[in-house]
Amino acid sequence: MIVYESDKNKFLEDVDTNQIDEIILESVRKSLHRSTSPSEIDSWKNSMNYMYRILADPEIPNDCGIAIEYQLPQTSKRLDFIITGRDQERHDHAMIIELKQWSSAKSTNKDGLVRVRFKHGETETPHPSYQAWSYASYLNDFNEAVYSGQIALVPCAYLHNYPDDGVITNSFYDTYLAKAPVFLENDAKKLRNFIKQFIKYGDKREVLYTIEAGKIKPSKDLADSLSSMLSGNPEFLMLDEQKIVYENALSLVATAQAGPKQVLIVEGGPGTGKSVVALNLLGELTRRGLVAQYVSKNAAPRNVYENKLTGSLKASRIRNLLKGSGSYTETAINSVDALVIDEAHRLNEKSGIFSNKGENQIHELIHSAKCSIFFIDENQKVSFKDIGSKDEVYKWAKMNGATVTEFALSSQFRCNGSDGYIAWLDNSLQIRATANINLTEASYDFKIFDSPSRLREAIFEMNKFHNKARLVAGYCWDWASKKDPSLFDINIPEFDFAAKWNLASDGSLWIILPDSVSEVGCIHTCQGLELEYVGVIIGPDLIVRNDQVLTFPAARAKTDKSLHGYKKMFDKDPDAANKLADQIIKNTYRTLMTRGMKGCYVYFTDKETEAYFRKLI
């Protein structure tokens, strides 16, 4: 999505009349349905004046295309500035320019990272050349018009306030400087000449139209790419804070080899790339010859990854790489170099089928590894047994003599990069209050269906393309078909709708098996995994009355263990029991409704609840 687009002539006019910042802001409001901070508005005004001076060269064609704030497909990341046109041979080019107002920076010993002082203090951030190159590479991966060879991308960075102090241009960053050259305070002439190498003729914005209309191909599948990643191939680019977390995790693992123990907590909501970073770390640490293991309490992602690795790795090696969180009750101290713990909010206190083994899973993980990396989202706790929290990690880290570091992943890489959808969902489910009262972004396909049969038909249709659409539901129907395959579990007779929970024989592989689209999954078979489209049946455990979202633990199925312990807690402390149950039920639907990268389709069993959500869109 392009926020602002014009040709060079119109851009120069918009800057010359001192309106460029207001025009971009109005475009942001119209295209992205939000406003922005005063500092970002000031940065537009400042940086666009510098680009005005660069483009005021008569040899740069007046009808070349100009785009500002182009949103990368399926992310919330935006490209600062794009110039399009044709070279001497009339080949289409798009020049991506990352604009920075920095005046100084410090180098680091981490690949592609520098330290910069911002308003709230000094912090690590991607080198501008890495950022420009990674954005261009990402666009090349996703936009058909680009990856098919129709358009050549040329990334670079312009730090118009930055004197050459030898930091940004240090040879340590040569790999990325070669891929995306950086231009500093005194390099205006060099930047003009660089532009003119690729933009000899104008294109009347045709290249911009081609990019904007370019078909977005399906994102790479994490599971399908795992084998390649374990072989050392960088299947997934690390963008911005993903790169920062990744490099710091590698640094902490290296530090931990000589002691003391290190613990890294990485917070991130649905679709912020926690699993992408986690599996990239597993691949790189394995490539470096370290003993690293991927850990998850939920068996679904492990079983899917194991299925994808079968045939490329020995079974014994797969089992040694992918572990359940209860595997460390008797492990010796520091016997593993690094544990990468995905979905850490799902960790339990005790291990074993009967919850009678070990002392505490968080303690045992930290005890077993020189470095433990916890990826966590406390708003995805979906069971009374889930104990994974920052406070709990801190407690056990201290008891194990470990140093704790924290980072956060905030940018959205699911739900078509729609941060607004996540914020709207949280507000609508009354998990947290946000400014996103109404869902107005058109980039994410959210639909409400008045019939579960129509919802199923829509998911069947979407599944035809890549086998990545599935039905899921709140666990409000007993799993009768587990014992008697002739029975249906979810029956909604007024719509002639009957369906079964996913087959017991399929287990956690339900989400990838080609014929399983006719079955319905639950939170236990889809958490930690993603689809292109998810269809969600919201049962009677969540209803709305008088605009108040209410939850009813009694409406959950008897076969669901998520609320096991509720009655015992209720007898002792009803308020605490209801508060925790309310959180778990809301978190369950939040998690289900964020599994889809491209869309979420919903059916509500309760009509007043349906009316409430329709009002919010």
C-alpha cells in the first residue's frame, strides 16, 4: 500500500509550498486510518526538504515516480522513499531510499547493528544499509511484479544530517554497504549521480502502479523452510527489531559459554515473528556447533516441524532438536548450550501426564541451559495450568544465578501486517482498551457470517489455493467422535450444520493434512501455528450483553482441560477464579482469531454477540 504517490514535478511543488507534511499526514489518515506522532510529522517535513534538493536536478526526469511511506506486504513496516523510472536500456527500476535524521552513531560487534541515541536514550538499531537492503529483499520475496523480474530494486540510505565519522561507513558493515550504499551529509552530489545511474527516463508512475497492483504471493511457510534453515540457509529475513533480538540472542549465548548463565525474555503479541526468530536462532546455533534445542509445551508446532523435517534429518536428530517443556526434570546443570523456548506463556509448573514430575518447568529450563531464551505473550495464556510470565522467569532466573535481558517484538507480521486489527480485537474482546474502536482497515479480510454452513463454504473455497485455510472453534462441544467416529461433535441443527473435531489419529498434524479442512480444530491444535485464512466458530462461552463481553466457564465442554482447577479455585476464591477464567476464554478467542495471515472469518452462536461485533465494523 502506497500512502503518498506523485511524479517528481508534483512532489517538488508539494515541498515548495510547505505542504508536504500535511499532505502525507492526510494520506496516512485516509490510507491507514490512523494519525501519527508530531515527531514523525517533523521528520517528513525535514527529510522531504533534503530530498527536494536532491531531486531538483534537471537530469532527473520530471515524470519519474515518487512514493512515500509504502507499506511492505503482510507487515506494518513502511519504506520511506521510492523513486521509479527507467535506465539507459529502458529497464524498470525502483530506488528505495531509507531516510535517517541521525547525526551520530556508535558501532557494535553485532552483525548489522549500530547504537544510536534517540529521544528516550541510546539503543541498538539496524544499520541503515541493512535496513534498506532487508526491506528491498523482503519486497522481492513477496511482490510478484518484483520477483518475476519486471522491476529491479535498488536500495540505499541517506543520512542527510550525518557527518562522516567513520562509524556508519566502517568496514565491519561492508557486507551491507555493498548491497545498499549509504550517503551522508556531504554526499548530496554522490546521491544524485547514483540516482541518475538507474533513473534516466521517467515512467509516468507506471512502475508504482505495477508495484501497487503486484500480486502478493503466499508468505514462506515456517515449517516448510525449517530444514533449509537448519542447514544454515537464511530463509527468513530479520527485519528491524527481529534483527536486534536475533543478534542479541546470539551474543548472549556466546557470553553464557564462559558464564554466568544468561536468560533472555522476548515479549511479542500474535504474529510479531516470535517463532520466526526462534527457529532462525535454532538453525544458526546448530550451524555454529552448539547444542541448541527448540522447546514448546504445546505438541502441535513440534509435531508439524518434525513432520516437515522427516526425510531430511535422522529421527534421532529431530528428537534431539525439538523438545517438550517437560523433558528437563532430571537434566544436569548447563548440559545444553541454549534452549529456545517458544510459546513460553504455555509452560506448566509440573511435568508429566499426571502433572507429578519435576518442581517447576521454568526453573528446570534455566537450570539445564547456559542460555535460556523465552518467547512470551502473557495474553495467549489459555489454560489454568499456564504459568509462563515475566515475573515467574525473573524469579527462577534469580534463584539460578542468571542474568536477565529483555527485548520486545512489536511490529505485525501476520494479519496482513495490520497492527490495527490486533488492537481492535483486543478492544472488542475487552482484553485491553485501545483507540481502535472500529475496524476500518481494508488490508485485512475480516468477515462475519450469519450461518456456520456459509462460514465453512468460505473456508473450503479459500483452502483450494494452498491448503492453508481451516475451521476452528471455542471448546464448547464435547469430543464425542473420539470414542465413536460415527458421531458429530459440533451440531447446530437450525443451520443443518454438523462437524467433527479434528481426528484423534491426526493429532497435532491436523493443521497441515490435506483432507482435514472438513474437520474443526481447537486452541490445542493451532496455537503457535499460522494459516492464510482461519474460520472461527465462537461458542456460548463468550457472549455480549448490553455491550459488555461476558464469559461462561460452564459452557466449556467437559472434555476440555483448559479450565481444569476452576471449580476448586472457585470454592476458595470465586472472584479470582472468575477473573482467571475470563482471561483464559478471551485469550483463547484472541489467539484463534489471529491465526490467519490474510483473513479471519467468524460465526457467532449468539446473535446479540454477532450484532455487537457487526456494530464495531
